Amino acid sequence: MRRVDAVVIGGGMAGLVAAWQFTREGLTPVLLESRGYTGGLVAASKIAGVAYDIGAEGWAVRRPETAELAAELGLDVEFPRPAPSWVWFDDGPFAMPSRAILGIPADLSDSDVVAALGAGEAEKAARLDGAPLPDELPPDLGSLVEQRMGTTVLERLVAPIAGGIHAADPHLLATEVVSPGLLDAVRRAGSLAGGVALVKGDGAPKPPVASVAGGMFRMPQVLHEQISAADGQVLTRTGARALERDGEGWVVRAAATVRNENPSLPPVPCGEPVDLAAARVVIACSAGPARRLLGGVVDVSGPELVPGAPIAHVNLAVRAPELDAGPRGNGMLVARGSQQVSAKALTHLSAKWPSLTADCRARSEGLHLLRVSYGRSGEAEVELSVGQAMADASTLLGVELAADRLVDHQIIHWSGALAPTTPAARAWVQGLHEQLSAVPGIGLTGAWASGSGIAALVPHARDTARRLA
Ligand SMILES: Cc1cc2nc3c(=O)[nH]c(=O)nc-3n(C[C@H](O)[C@H](O)[C@H](O)COP(=O)(O)OP(=O)(O)OC[C@H]3O[C@@H](n4cnc5c(N)ncnc54)[C@H](O)[C@@H]3O)c2cc1C
């Protein structure tokens, strides 16, 4: 048995941040990652010779900690080009209201809201939201919007945005998780629009997201490098298979893994297990394996977790100088039920991120990177084809992209990666944290265990490691 300071299970952003924080506390952790690379859902590839993010592109700026971490790592932060998101409906595309949270407007009389809904529907929504608040607000986003502003606001503004960001129906999303503080602001303001306005604050709208200049993928890369430089050990292709109490500490049983035949499924264990003994262990892997590892430690019974959508991207590098002006802002979300487009979203990556714009220009004039996204929650896996993606991109961007414009392409699957946090899952996770707070030397972190996305997991993973150090 090998004795180490700390074991961190899972080498996505959460595990890397926790292991990095341990090194800042003077400890030398061992990080176990069952795949062949660290970073998890933050991952890089190259298309037409340009390095770019194939997973998460950035973080929500509603909290400051991720930008603070970037600064500590010596990374520059960049913001997307200021431009609205667009939404595609078959009756015509429109730019999303700029003063809004997840599509919920801060003022239903704003001109971009009226343009999106029509004057009659905007007035109807305002009347609904003018009614006194009930004693209890519904905990899920879909019911909240439906109750306060009606189905048109839900379907035309909120469902496309929530579907795009969280890959889920708004009725499956706990409002407190996807927009922390909004419910409280609604209660203080006395209306949903008023609550959104309170959270957004006064002044010029700020970009809701940020990233690392040069690509989000640089953050896990630098975390990995700095952990190794501080004598921490990062073991890829090594999965944790079991976790047991060992007196005051823990034993983690680890084993080598090999690639699954289907690379979008988790790797498969192989070889003889090795035991690692440590006073501290942080579980930072995905929800399914974490539940299995914690089964002998606390009561893990709880709700069936809702599977994540069958997300897949067809990433295109095209030569199209007509796209230099970014005709549809930084991208478009497609409303459900479109007969003209089978994609659910398009991101104009090379228009959105200034460093990517520069990298593409340096490579070749008129080169553009587009991410065409497929796979909505509750739908079966869709058949992907580059021809379909080129056709969808042409319709969405309003620019004919013939086959000879294609320079390179990549098809990326992220099936099940973004499981929605339902109100029941949130309560279950809170229960796990409560039980674990009574158990010494163990912490649980990761996007599913700390709130939504990178903005929430960074401070949570750092606090988890600090508490155990
Ligand atoms: C396409 C896409 C776009 C996204 N865009 C954004 C965005 O713009 N902003 C944002 O905030 N978030 C975004 N996200 C979500 C964000 O990427 C995740 O919330 C975050 O990266 C999750 O990090 P994590 O470390 O918690 O989990 P993961 O990245 O899932 O890492 C968990 C790791 O644990 C490993 N593991 C599992 N079991 C074991 C085991 N038994 N032993 C060892 N290792 C194990 C897995 O291989 C994995 O690497 C996006 C996600 C996707 C897929």
C-alpha cells in the first residue's frame, strides 16, 4: 500500500482545481483520472490547424472566482465580442433581448422584447407579471416563467436559451441552481421582471461569460502543469474503483483503464488494482461513479438522475469572407419544432472569441469556425452529417455555404455529459454534503455537486481542498 498526502478522484476542472489547491496548502496530492487526458469536459482539439475548445468555452461571470483563479495561474481573461445571441424560429430569426437572464426579460416593454414577442403578447406577459406574488414560487424555471409571464415568453425566449445553455427543458431546471439569487430577488421586487432587473443591476450590460485568451482549454493545461511542478502526481488512464475507511483516513483502490470501444463512454478498468492510503480524499468525478464510490460511506439512495441530452457537435472550418461581419451575432439558438433546421444551435466561434478571430485570420483570410450543435434532451441520438450541418449553417447564417467552402470538419459527441440539475437532484446532493460533513477527511465536489458550471465548481473545489488541508 502506498501512503500519500491526499487523493483526488477525477481529473476534470473540479479535480484539477482541488489538487492544485492542495499544492498551494503545501501538500503533494495524487490525482486519478480514468481517461487519457485531464480537463474532462474542458477539452481542446485542432481544426484547419487552429487550436480550439471542443467542450466548455468559458464560464459565467456572475461570480468572480474563476477570473481570480485565471490571474493566479498567469492566464489572461477575454470576453466575447459584444453582440446579441439570436434565436431561430421558422417565422423568422430575431436577436435575443439584451437585458435578460436565461431569456427572462428585465422589462417587458423593452423594444427588443416587443420585437421578439409582438406588442400584444408583451403586454399580456406584463399584466400577468403584475399580479401579486403567491406565497410560494415554483422551484423550477419553466413553471416560474409560465406562471409569471405566460407560455409565449417561456416558448419564444426562455426555452431556446435554457435549452441551449443547459441542454434541458426549463421544467427540469432548478431556478436556484441555474440562476442563484433570482428567486430571492423576485420576492424582493414583487415581480419576475423586477427580480431579473435587480440581479442584472444598472449600467451597461456586461458580457455574461468570459474565457481564457487563447482558449478555455489552457486553464486545465496550466493547472496540470503547476500541480506536476509542485510535485503533485497526475495519473491519467487510472480510475478509482473503491473507497474504504482506514482508521482515521482512507484507502482508494485504483486500477489502470483502457479506452472504451465507444470513446464517448467511460474507459474500462484493466490490470491489477493498487491501493493508495491518504488522510484526505476528494471525490471530483462524475455523478454515477461518485455515487458508487460513496456507497459504502454514506446513504446514497436518492432520485434517478435525469440523463443528459445526446449532445453532438459538427464543427466546421469554412472559407467564407461573407461571415467576417458576424451576420448573426455570436450565434443562434434554434427553437424546438423547426421544420427548416435540424440543428439546435450554432456558435460562430471565430466571431465570438477575439483570440480565435486573430488565430483564424493569421491562418487564412476569410477562414471561420462554426459549431453546429445537435441533440436535445429527451430525444434519441441524431444521425450527424457534414452535409446537413453545412445546410443548417447556411439557413441559420443567411449565407450560402456550398460544399467547396468547407476546409475541415470534426464531429464531437458529448452524450449525457450535461445532466440537468432537477430540484430533486439538488436536494439529494445537499443531503450528501450534509452527511459527508460529519465524516472526517473526505470532500465531494464537481459541477454536479456544487451548482451549475465552471463558475460554481471553481470556488467549491478550492474550498473543499482548503477545508481538508
Ligand atoms: C459541450 C459543452 C459545453 C459546455 N459549456 C460550458 C460553458 O460554456 N460554461 C460552463 O460553465 N460550463 C460549460 N460546460 C459544463 C462544464 O464543462 C462542466 O460543468 C465542467 O467542466 C465539469 O467539470 P467537472 O470536473 O465537475 O466534471 P468532468 O469534466 O466531467 O470531470 C470528471 C472527470 O472524472 C473522471 N472520472 C470519472 N470516473 C472516474 C473514476 N472512477 N476514477 C477517476 N476518474 C474518473 C472523468 O473521466 C472526468 O474526466 C459545458 C459542457 C459541455 C459538454
